[in-house]
Amino acid sequence: MLKPLWLHLDTLAERVRSATHLYVGCDFDGTLTDIVPHPDLAKLPERARRALDAIGRLPRVHLAIFSGRPLDDLRTRASFEGAFLSGIAGLETLDGQGHRRMHVATEDSIAEDVREVMRQWCARFEGAWLEDKGPAFAVHYRAVPERFQPAFCSGVRRRFAGDPPRARLLHGKKVFDVLPVVDRDKASALAEWIDRPDGALFYFGDDANDEPVYPRVRERGGISVAIGRWASHAEYGLTTPEHVTWFLEWLAREWTESRDAAAAALAAGTDSPGSSAPTDMRDSNEDAVQRANGARSEGDERNGAPAGNGDSAVRPARDYDSASGGTEPGVESSRHAGSTPDNARDESLESATHGSGRSTEE
């Protein structure tokens, strides 16, 4: 069972205070944004954009976005200075210095005849469509009438049941990702991104292609967080993308305050309790504080967390592949995915309330 993230802030704050670097990795669809009927309609909320920009500008903080979207698409929706980007579930990457890599050889890409078979299958179901992603593709069926979705999913699986497999089939939320048979996924991209063993690592995801990342995060002593799920290899849970934004705002404040406390202690010739920050932590200056707090300065009262009754239970999320007779392993929704802080601006965030489930996709 996932631990509600909001109920463990004291433990997380200790981890943050003792770290010399902070790594923050997020999935995009269903993690930073709500799921929409069509991928083209997805837009990063302004408050989430401010929170990501603020935390990415802090000293010794490293930001990354991992998505199933193609890299060019992801860059138009979530591009931040110096951030590491990963597209097509780890098959392509762009590092903070602008170096771009495709991790699939041309001959390993999904063959055109496989794509054509799936185009023909999609043509038989109103609302189904194929999204070309270069070396891979995705088959979407969210708009297929619910009574036909089980038949559609069964047909997709049958067409990839051959031996040896011609592709890797990953069943997400109302979508099948069809990937080359190569040893590469989001966990591979994560390992490529992190270049230091001494940082505090946070990773937020919501779908099947995030599941390989969570064990890797835990091996590194990091914090893995699943969004809107009941069952996952992650350690902690949150209910909605909005909660991810609130937590990023908290994390930016906690990091800034811990760096400033360490700098003040060093200036006074004493040690800051719980902090192992080096002497050059004094670069957490007033500008950094303003950037960190900027993510919550506008619209807090309008968008703040709802007050509640202190119960950490969460209502089940909706629309998790119900038409296919249940969910694939690792794609289940989360009964205890997380809980809401009494007030998003309250830095203690000690109590939790009822969250609201939302469907999530990629």
C-alpha cells in the first residue's frame, strides 16, 4: 500500500536538509497535467509551470521531465532552462547542455508493416487512432465507445502475440504503447540523467511506463511517488497533478530554507542541525528565495488546497481501463494514493484531508 506523501513531510524534510544536491524528475501527462480527451489538448497549468521554473532555478537543483511523448512535442509543452528531457519512454533524450540522442538504431524501429496492421485495426473502431512516434507508435482508444473497448484491446493483444515478439506492448490508460524490442525505458533515461550519488532524488509518475523507474529510484535511496493509483512499485502516493504542484512548491521552500539556514550557520561559525551542506551553500541568496516563493505568490487563495477532516482515505480514481476488464499489472489506480494538506500555503502541512480522484493517462 502506498504511503500518503502529505503524512510524511517531516521525514522528507530531513532527507532534503541532509542532501547536497536535489534531483526532481516528473512524468508529464497525468502527473503534471490532467488527462484530456486528445493528447494535443494537453497544456501545462500556469501554476505548475511556475513551480517547475522556480525549483529548476534554485542552486544545486536538477530538473527533468520524462514522457511518453516524442521529444519535439514535449519541448513545446514543458521546456525549462537547463532541464533534462526524455521522450518516447526513454528512447530519446535531451540533456541540460542541449545534447540530443536517439537511443534506437534505425533498423530496430517498429517496421512499417506492423504499423499498417494496426492502422487497419483502428479503422474498424470509431474513435481509435494511431499516433506515430518515429521509432515507436501508440494506439489510442479513449474515444472508442465503452462497449467496444474490450474487443478492441483483445484484438491489439492478438496482433502482438507472435513469437519472437516484433515489438514491446505496454498497456497504459486507454492507450497501447508499441515500442522497439530494445533494452531501454524511462529507468535507463533516469540513470543517464543522474550524475551524482549524494543527491536527494524525487520522481513523480502515474502510468505503466513509469513503473520501471520506481525500483531504480528506491535503489538510489530516492523518493518515488505514484499519482492517482492503488497499486504501484512506488513508495508514496498523491491523488492528482494539482497535488504534485503543491508538493513542488513545498519542496522549493524547504530546499531554500535549509540552504539559507546552513549558510547562516556557517557564517556564524556553527553547524546547522541536520544539514551537511558545504560552505558554498551561501549561494542560496535572496534572489533564489524570491524565485522559489514566486511559484505560490499568484493565485494561492484561488488555487489553494481545500480544508478537510483529517482523514487520509482517498476516493478511487475513475476511468482506469475499465472497458478492458481491469487494469494491467502496475496500471491500477490508488486507494491510498495520498491526501491533501489543510492549506497549500501552510508550510507545516501536518494534516491531511480527502482528495479527489481523477483519471490519468500517459
